[in-house]
Amino acid sequence: MSILITLEGGDGSGKSTQARLLSLALIDNGYKVTLLREPGGTKLGENLREILNDSQGNHTALTDMSQLYLFLAARTQLVAERIAPVLSKPNNVIVCDRYIDSTVAYQGYGFGFDIDFIKQANYNAIGNFMPNLTILIDCPIETSIARTLSRTEDVSRFETKPNDFHQRVRSGFIELANENPDRWKIVDGTLDEKTLSQHIFTLALDVINKFDIK
């Protein structure tokens, strides 16, 4: 048995940092860990990530629907090349920075596409490779936006969206978490980095022990 843990949250929530810290903590405790990100993780996925983030403004004409299908293409490739092969072997843990739920939150709640359509498209992309645990790093959009603006690197097309868009995304994540509390755990993204990482590590260990990962 192997498991898939996903970290979700809005831009600036700290999930990428926490995904990395969780992976390191699990490795330090003797687990076999694969750290992935979405979009990305494959050659195709990384190329699509550059187009989707568009920090240089080279693909500004990309429509919202085109974005949705590019995310799905990157995800399908990630499952085929990385997730499925790892989960087919015993005692592996995959930690993935974003997965299916980001598409529902951003393209569904954020942009207003039909939620059921996106959920079905996600299923078509991943098959039975659902997360065993999804950790939502939740924080007020004022906090996440301030963190985004403090970065020195280029920001993505999504990070520059207006506040009401980010609020819809945040509300969407919370609604998804409340729909499936067995899979989702919500953590406070305003906690200091070390305290938050310890909390996430504990949640991950609970699931790892439940599935008897060695």
C-alpha cells in the first residue's frame, strides 16, 4: 500500500513551503517520499506550467477555458508518468503541491465554470488515483496577498487577480473541505512556519499509520 497526500490553498498560503518541509520530515523519519507539484512534475507539465503562470506576459490571450484544459493535460501526464508508477509499489508516500481540488477551486469557484463538469473532468484525468489526505492551508486573503506582493520573483497570472476572485477561491476550498471531512484537514495558515509544519507532519503520520506504511 502507498498513499497520496496533497496540499491545497490559495496563492501565498505557504503550501509549497509546507509540502517541501513535510517531505523532508518524512524522509528524516525513514519513509520513501516523492515530492511533486502541479502543474509540473513531468517535461510536459513543466512546459505547461510556464504557459499557465505566464509571469512574463507571453500568453496573455489564453482563455479561461483553455487554461482549464491545460491544467487537465498536465495532470493526466503527471498521473501517467509519476503518480501511478509510484503508487503501484508498496510503502511509498507521494506529497503533491496542488492536485485536483485546485482546479475545482480556481476554475470552478473562481472563474465560475460548472463544478460538476470540472469534477468529472478531473476523474477522467486521474481515474482512481484520489488523495488519501488533503491538507488545506487556509488563511485570510489579506495575508496571502501580502505574502505574494512581498515576493521578489515574478508572479503568476492568478496571483494578480482581484481580491474578490481570491475570496471565491478561498470559499471554494473551504466548501470542498466541508463536503468531505474524512479526506480533508484544514490548518491555520497564519501560524508560524515551524508550528504549522509540525501540525501538518502529525496529520500526515496519522494517515500513514492508518494505512500501515513502513
